[in-house]
Amino acid sequence: MNGYVQFETPDGEPITVNIDRINFVRRFRGGNIACAINFEKGNYIVVKGSLEAVTRALQEG
């Protein structure tokens, strides 16, 4: 598939994610304002958005 999706960190910095490398997405602590995207080997990044919004963006590619 080799698609990329652009998100923002909670601080407002843009970040681009390769969707082929994602293992799972989970809600990050602190409510429903941020999600943690987990990559291979346990590395993860935190992006702004609810769990539903982030997974929808990843599905649409």
C-alpha cells in the first residue's frame, strides 16, 4: 500500500506516518484528545485526535 497520512502532535507540530508500519492505535492517557500510534519494535508517537478520527484517517489513507 505504501501510503502516508499527516497528523499533528499535541503541541501542533506536523508529522507524517507511514501506514504500512503501524501495528495498532490506542487512546493516549488524558482522555480522548490524543492517540498513540504503535510501530514495529514497540516505538510509538502521540498524535492529536480522538481514537475514531485517527483510525478513520488511517483507513482512508
